Amino acid sequence: MGFEATPNSSEVTARQLIEKKDAIENELKELEQVLKGQGVGMIEPLVDKSGFPRDDIDLVTVRTAPLRNDHKDIMKQIEEALHAMHAENQAKKAAAKNKSVETGLNRPKPFAIVNAVAPDSPAKEAGLFKGDKITRFGSIHVGNHQKLQALNTLVTDHEGKNISVTIERGEVDSEEVLVLQLTPRRGWGGRGLLGCHIIPL
């Protein structure tokens, strides 16, 4: 199921104004058709050469011409609503960016870094790369890794079982957080259950 963002107040106002504008434009089109049927357009004079009202035109219908002024007014209102909508969207983006920065500050700190990854190893299959910083390895984090001794114990106890590994990858400004599934196993063609070298930070 897709996610639909909730429109802000300015966006709702803009939509309502645009609907009114469309209604006015439709009414103007109908009016123009009526006038064309009476042999005049929207800009021809409504009086004859002697200055008397033309008797071939339905003046009651013609007086709906102020719709053009309504149209100008509503176009101005739409422009103002669109500016307000843009300002609200910019404010939302700024708030989201600040929240993202705060989330980054509260993010778990890495406690180890991948120093090497062997070809065809479980670590390679899981998607680990040299330089990946580990913030969580199963239940192990910065506060309980015991200089990576806890990590070694966990790997031994989870041979053949998936371990969720949360890593940070890339530079600080463009860093991404990934959760990988690593399955320690023997017989992959190299030493150890992981096939990677991990050192503490």
C-alpha cells in the first residue's frame, strides 16, 4: 500500500482556488458562446453608432462579464496561495533536516571496523566491505563488546545461523546505515567462520 502525504493548509487553499478558477473559466466560455451566437464577442461595444444600447444583445447575460474581474482576483489569490505553499514546504524540509541531524547525533556509535574481507567468504556474501564501521553485531554494541571478545563468542555460538549486522558506510557527510545478514560457517575455503578481519575502534 502506498503512502500519500497529508496536504498542508496552503495546498488545500490553492486546490480550492484552482477549482473556483476552473468554474469561472467554464462560465466565461459559455458566456462567449452566447455572445458569439448573438453576433458579438467579449470586447465589441454594447452600444450602436448613435450611442444607444444594442437591441440585438441580451444585456442581462452580458452583465456577467465581471466574471473576468473575478478571474483576475482569483488568479492573484492562487499565486499568493502557491507562494505560501512553497514557504510551508520549505519549512517542512528544514524541520525534517534538523530531525535527521538529531537522529544522526543519537545514532549508536561504531565499536569496530572491517579491516579486510576474503573473497567467497560469508562476510563477502553478506555484503561487508573493507572500511565498514560496525555499530551493532547481533546483540553486541559499543557498551558490551569487551574488546571484541563478546563478538567472537557470539559468532561461535551462531554458526550456521543468521546474525543481523548494522554498519555505517561512506564518508561522514554521505554516510549510509545498512543492516546486513551474516551467517558464520565453515568450509567456505578460508580460515575462520566469517572470512573477514575486524578490529576495534
